[in-house]
Amino acid sequence: MVTMHGAWRRSVMLPALLAIAPVAARADVVISMNDGHSALDAHGNLTAASPVTPDTMTVIDVTDDTPKIKATIPVPGSVVGPPTAVWVAPDESWAILTAATKPDPAAPHGFSADDKVSVIDLTASPPAIVQSLNAGAGATQVTVSPDGGLALVANRAEGSVSVFTVKDKRLTPAGKLDVAKGSLPSGIRFLKDGKTALLTRYGDNTVNLLHIDGTKVTIDKRPITTGVAPYTLDIAADGKLAAVSNMGRGDGDVDSVSLIDLTKTPPRTVDTAAVPSGPEPLAFSPDGKWLAVGAQMGSNKPASDPFHHDHGVVTMFAVEDGHLRKVAEAPVGAWAEGAAFSRDGRVLLVQNMGDRTISVLRWDGKTLSPETPLTIKDAGPAALGTAWP
């Protein structure tokens, strides 16, 4: 993630730009990373926002049934990459955020690849960046091992995975795994054993099992096939199933979500279900009984496009014996990005980059009931993270 310097850093720290409040101790929080430097042009192409505003991190308290914004601070971030570029420690004392792009007026579209990783102290009031490091170009999802000793970052633009050791809530670079040019590594998650991880490769339609021995990471010789352009990745709390969104070609056709059975040797895809176009938001419920899959539905396309819709949707699936059964559906905002459940599973949050809001949906096991959305000021919400699976 980009480290802020000079006048730009001083400008983003102005109180007028931020709404900051103390974070309640030991509250259940969802962390939203928000991109202020990216937007869509009239043709639906990603370009620089006008004006460019600071990227931020927002702390959302979901302890009770009414989510509340508790703090917002400047932290580099990016809508590029799956909406999972946030990791939160199990005790909610610290977090890691990454940024795949940064503002760059000299670049053709007003932004260029970034490689920064930010470590955040969530116990400070307001939360604060305490460490900034370099990963690889296009740094996106970050994952930390179950024992807390190792962190991996997928680098989309570089085609690599960065390895960091973790000690005392600080990261130290420990090497890289070269994946493949054009593979666009995207989602990455440790499995429960801490010795393996999954990696989605958007660029060449592959999911890899990674083997981890100390700081050495290698790719299993057997690729896993889910669908076209595997992207967002989540793993159920019991570690038995992984879910992968398959983004397709982005041309309006129906897309898909797949389940990978992690109990089998080797792991394998066991079910794939059709979902509306653009299934970027994806999250298991904390108990693993439900899978929420959002879809952009062409809401990030120009109004003249035949596949344009004014808003996206979120679909709730029951997870039953390794299979998916559609249960409910509800509208969300435009250009849907990340999804996250509250710890008790009764509230679902879905980010809307286009609306600069976060949809709040009540879930009772049968019906998704939309409530008043949260508004993110001056930046578009682009990734979510929680301390619970």
C-alpha cells in the first residue's frame, strides 16, 4: 500500500476529511477498506476519481443489531483485486490492509500498481498505521496462518505471492513465490492445518493448493478447476469447504460459484451453482451453514450497455452436504464489492462501490431484509474483513 508523504499526507489528515470516534473496547467490528482514487468513466472503464480523495479504513461496530461507524482513518487501499484485502486479528487488536493500485497522475488512467501493506493498531484511538511494507505489484488479499506466525499476500500484477513472518504484531519480509506471468493471483487463504493454503488465479482459470514449510511456499502439481476467472475466496469456519466466485468474462452472461471439498485428498471441486453476473462479494456465515454471494449485475456498466442494471443483488445459499441450495435473494447497491456477516450471523453487510454505501441486510434463516445502508464519505467501500471466519 502506498505510504503517504509530504503535503498529500498532511492534507488527508485534516479533520474536515474524516469522521473519527473512539473504538469500543472488545466490540465486534467489521473493517471496511475504501478506495478514494478510483472511479468508472462513461464507458464503464476504471479510471482516476475526480477529484481524487484519500483512501480510508472504516471501523464498523456490529456488536448489536444496528451496525454503527466508529472510526475512519486514512489508509491506502484499492478496489482492484478481490474485496478481501483486509485481515483482522482474532482478538481485534490489529489488522493488515493491502493496496493494489495508487493515485498516479502521470499514468494513462490516473493510477498505477501499488505494492504496499499497512499494519494497523486497532487499540489506538483513533486506529493508526504502525508499519508500512512492500509486497509485490498489485498487492491484494492477505492471509495469516492459524498460529499467527506467517502472512501471505497475493500480488496480482506481479504474478507472485509475498511471504512475511509475523512477530509482536509486525511483519518481516521472508521471500516470494513466483506463480506465473499473467496468472493474476487474487484470493489467498490459509487452511486450518497452517501447512497449506489456497490461491485463486484469475488470469489462467486455476486454483492452486500451496504447501508451506517454514517460510518456503510451493505449488501443488495438481491444479483445481472451478470455473472461468476464479477470484474471491472464502473458507468455512470448520475448514472443510472453500467457496470460490468465478467472475467469467464480465460480459453479462450468468456466472458461477464453486465449492471445494478440503477434506478430500487431494482437495477437489464438488459443486458449482449459477449466480448472476459479477459475483465479487462472497462470504460464509460464521457457522458455515450459509453462503452469501453478491453480484454486480452490470451495475458497473454504462446505462447504454444491454446488460446494465441500476443495482446489484445478493443471493443466500444453504450449504448442505457439500452442495448449494438457493434460499433467498435481495437487492444491494451499484458495483457490489465485499460481503461480511456479523459474528452471530444475523446481519450481512455488502459494499457498494458505486453508491459509496454499505448495504445492511437482516438474515433470519429464510429472508434477507434490507435496512438503512451505511454511508462511506469521500471514498468507495472496496474490501471487508472480520476477526471471525
